[in-house]
Amino acid sequence: MQVVAMKIYEMTALELRDAIIRGEYKVEEVVSAFLERIEKDPLNCYITVVKEQALEEARKKDKEIKEYTPDKVPPLFGVPIAVKDNISTKGIRTTCASRMLENYVPVFDATVVELLKQAGAIIVGKTNMDEFAMGSTNETSYFGPVLNPWDRSRVPGGSSGGSAATVAARQVPLALGTDTGGSIRAPASYCGIVGLKPTYGMVSRYGLIAYADSLEQIGPMARTVEDLALLFDVIERYDPRDSTSVPPKFRPSTGRHLQELRTIFPEEISGLRMALISELMSEGIESEVSHSIMRSVEIFEKYDIMVDEISIPELRYALPAYYIIAMAEASSNLARYDGIRYGFSSGAPGKFYDVIAENRRLGFGEEVRRRILLGTFVLSAGYYGQYYLKALKVRRLIKEALDRAFKSFDILISPTMPILPPKLGERIKDPLTLYLMDLCTVPANLAGVPALSIPCAFVNGLPVGMQLMAPPFHEDVLFKAAYIFQKETRLYEMSPPV
């Protein structure tokens, strides 16, 4: 029995689905194996696990499979998946890892959750995260930090740290995260998995509890590029309920990325033009990280791809522009949580505004309060033009600079994270050093372009991620390049010691 269980949770999502279709495993057997592993979780990956609900759904799937012919089985049939705890799930507690929403149970599913269910996936739980997705290390959660599966004394990256760690630890084959300034790619890098921030508007944000509307995207996380493409093909859909969703006439054909990977030939990527971003390979980047990236690009050169270097000076202003915009939008979005209409209530008596202030003081963590205050400051009458409007102008300059770069190159390369995973507590004490961790990831969010992180090396037993950026709506290019790179390195076969 132990041999079978090990085989199950070492399999990829594609392998699991195919094994279920062939009748090698019952869906209930698959889900039980993953739930058993989750129950022994030493990493604090989950805030809520829905064991009975998942098993009941698995038993239904075992009855339903008789209704399908092998070629008509839904793409994620019977595959367990974890969902970040800021994505609405009907009847399942959704907390944003905050005391403010500790007992909130949504009455509707986010669009991506509806799509997962239609595809046959089984949700096993809601993953731990930085509170309201504000953080880069997954240490701001009200429910305690997630631990890195490769070294439990270190952070897994944030804010989607629970989603990344649970995939890396083989507790589920797939997970959903959200990315506002790198919150999918950062933990993907630190946990040694692949993660994608899609083009802005490619995946519906309906049902996502908002932090910064103009920056954030829901995206897939997986161990392999094939599984990543599989999950992305399920969730990339136009949604009329989401005003930021890209209409069909402007988006490429959906649901084809995995199909294209299955028929790819190495010569298909030989014509790609790639470049390292010099500003993201020098100051602020640890030498072990930059050396790992330099060695990794040699793999592309095997396919007759010359990897050049490009300078984009505007990127030096990306970090301050990002944090001004993100904090301003956070201040606006989180104003609704007052403990009177909904959210945590201290029960303290007093005047109207005093009660609200006390509810928010106790309901929000320190980092969330800091970002709300700074956002309120940059939006105030005396500083709106001096900070917020100027940040918006810088954002436009960065978008234009990346557009120019993509006229010469198909993919821009950089480290995903500038440093190796820090020790728990090492960065959280100083907000400025915490924010500097997003150096390489925020440009993609400001410009709305797709970006993918893939493990490229291990340094002292810790994963290093390489970031690939492409023009808007060119996720297919990222998948192809990452797929070829993965076949050469096979780093996804390495397992953490948990």
C-alpha cells in the first residue's frame, strides 16, 4: 500500500488523469493519497482542508467516469488541486490569511473555481499566504508562516507560498496562486517549481479578493511545464463578469498550449530571439544567483539561440512606482473592511470612527496597516500629484520601454528572485529590504506582460528560479522555451526532503 501511495503522489497531473482514465486508480484512491500527505504537513501550507468534501466529490467522479468515452474525459478529471485563500470558493472558508476575514465563507465561486470544477478537478483545500497577498516571504499570515520544503528554516516566498510549497512537497500536483508583483513567480522560484503570471486580462479576476486591481492576476503553479500549460488552458477564458477580462477578438486561441507542447520540435525554438536584462543581472543580485542564470542560458545556445544582453534603464524606477501604485490601490480596496458592515469586529463600544479604527487595528496585521497608511498618504490631496500621478507616468514609460525591447527580442531573461531564500524572520523586520526582493518581478505586472519562473539551478541545496518574459498574449512562447529548458535540466525530478 505504501508503494502505491508513493507512486500516486509522485505522478504529475497529466499522469494521474491518464491513469484514472485507464482504470489503474480510482479517483477516491488518488485523493485519499494526497489528503494523507497533507494531514502530515509539517510546512503549514493550508489554512483550510476540506477532506470530507473532497472525498465525497471523488466518489461522485468514480461513478461519473462510466459516462465518458476516453477522448471526452474532462482535462482535470479527478486531479486534486489547491486554491490560494484569497480566491472565492462557495461554502469553503476564504480568509485572505487575515483575522479580518477569519470566519468568512463565500456564497459563490470565483470564475476560475467554476472552470476547475467543470474540468473535473477536486479542490482539497485553501492555501496559506501573506495577509491579503501583501508580502514577499509568506510571513505576514495571521495563521503563521509557511516553511520552505527544501529548508524549513527558510521562507518559501510570497504571497502564494502555501500554493508553491504544497506543490513542491508533493501534496498536490497543481495549485492556483495570484501575482500582484511577483507573488506566483517568487514562491515558485524559492520552492523549485514552475509558475506563470499570465498577460493581464487573460484569466478572470471575478471572485478574487482584491489587493491592487490594475496589477494582479490569477495564475497556475505546477511541477512541470506540461502541467502548467494544462492548468492554464483550463482557466484562460473570457469572463463578461470581469471588466478587466480581454474580449475574445483580442485574445489568441484558447486551450491549445498543452496540445502545442505535445507536438513541439526543438527546431521550433531555434529562431527565438532572447536577451538578458543587464539592469536585473547586476546591482542587488547575489553572485550565486547571477552565475546560475548565466550558466542556464547556455542551454538555449545549444539550440542555436544567441542570448544577447539588453539595457532597459527605465527598470530602475519600477520598484518605487510599483509600491506607490499597489499601496494606493490597497488603501482603496481595503477601506470596505470596517468591522461594522462585515469583517472582524472587536466588540468595543465607542464612537463610530473610534470603533472602526479599533476593528481595523486588531483585524489587520502590521504589514497590511502599513500599506494602507502609505497608500492613503500618496492619494491625499497634497501628495496625489507628487507621488501617485508620477508613478503612473513611470509605469507608462516602463511599458513603452518593454514594448521597444520586444520588437527586437521574443523573450527577456532575468533571475526571478535577486537572492536565495532568506531565513525566517531575516527580512520581515525591515520593510525596505523586504520590498527589494521584488526587484526582478514587478516590471511584468506594471506592463501587464506574461512572465514565467522555472527552476534553473540549486545552490547549497536551495532552488534558483529563472524568469522568462514575453510580449502580451505570447504565453505560448514562454511555454515552448520553458519546456525545452525543462527537458534538458530535468530539475523537476528532484524532491525536497519533507
